[in-house]
Amino acid sequence: MSSVKLPVPRDVREFIQGYPDNRDDPSLKANLEFYSNQRRCQPDHMLIEEVLSRWHGDYAKLEHKHGFIQWLFPIQEYGMNYESQPLQRHEITSIRADPDIIERVIRSFALMLDFYGMQLVDRNTGLLSRTENYQDRYRNLARSSHNYLRISRILKCLSELGLERLNAGFLLHVLNEQSEHGALDAPALRNSMDRWWANCLRNDAERDWIGGLIEKVRQGQKEEDGFVWTRSLYERALEQRKEKGSLSIELDA
């Protein structure tokens, strides 16, 4: 299967290439301190543990507050919050080496998944499922396009911090919802997925395979008896990667 034949946005190309023009500044460590529970994010003035404990399920805050996402999911790019700091390479090294911080990053991901109507079933494979209130949350995600930018940031951050295995689990879950159930299939969401989200993978083989799978699903959506990316195929692909290191399961024509 060939990759999705849409131009890859410049910010995603720079991400895939590892931001070759960026220079590390050892004096900048706001993200490391925040995730170490030693610095309060701004402008909300909260520690990471306070955000994770107080904001879980507070959908109004998560929808309407706009400054926290740059702190929860730092990347090597400037965001809309001037009080946040782009992720530094020395911070990446320190964060990846600290199990407590990695646990907080996964909890941050779970916080946002719940906001989107999803839950992390297996943190080793990235397998997701729906939450009980998924219908309301899916509707909110479909109509709230600023969350599409957030998801691009989340996926880039997970990749930077050594958690890229979770990206495929997210992408393939959304693709299953679109293909088998007709959910999360608003045109703007689909465009963000096909051009941005699906390319937020530095693993070339996974990026190419998922891109080709998306093409196959999009074609299947146009046909009466077209290919359907089922829940069973989704689970099988992640299980195969766990066992054999590759998502590339056999797909019916």
C-alpha cells in the first residue's frame, strides 16, 4: 500500500526530520520542571499533578482553556501560549529517562482521550476503546476544530518523548470508527487526520503502512461493498506489532 498522496504540511515535515535547524538551550528547562511537579504552568498557575487530578472529566475547562495544552504536550515548536516554552533536546533526554515523568505524560494523554470520548485499554500496544459517554464527546470533537490542532501537538509530543507506539493506537482507532461506524468522519476532521495526524510518526514503516491503509479505507467508503477497517483488524494489527514488531497484517482486497 502506498502512502496517502496528499502534501505533507511543512510543520509535519520538520517534525519528521527531527527539527534539524533547532538548537538546544541548556538554560531552558520549564517543561522538565513542570513535568517534575516543580513548576506551575502559566497562565493557569497549576502543577501537573493538580491538572491531572482536578481537570479529569471537566470538559468545559478542557474545551475553553487554551494555555494548558502547550504545557501538557510540549513540542519543539512555538505555540499560541507565549508563557510556555518550546521543548528542548536536553529536556527530551531527561524526560525519557524518568519513569515518573513518563507516567505523568501517559496520564495527560489519558486525560485528553477521555475528553475525546476514548480510553487507553493497553498502554503497551496503544489499544483504545470508547468511553461510556463517547457519543457526546465524539460530537464535540467533530464540531470543535481547534482540537484537531491539539491532536497534532499531542501526537508529536508522544513521539518526542518515546511513546510513539501510542500514536498508531489512536490513529487506527479513529480509522475504525470512521470505517465501521461512520463516526468521527466530519470532512474537516478527516482532512486533519489524513494530512497531519497520520504523518505524525517518525517510524517510516508505520507512517507508510497507516497512510496506505487510510487510502484503502477512503476508497472503501466510496463503494457499496468496499473495504472496512474493523475492530478485529485493529486489535490484530496492534497485537502483531507487539509480537513481531510490525503492524502490517494481511488485508483482504
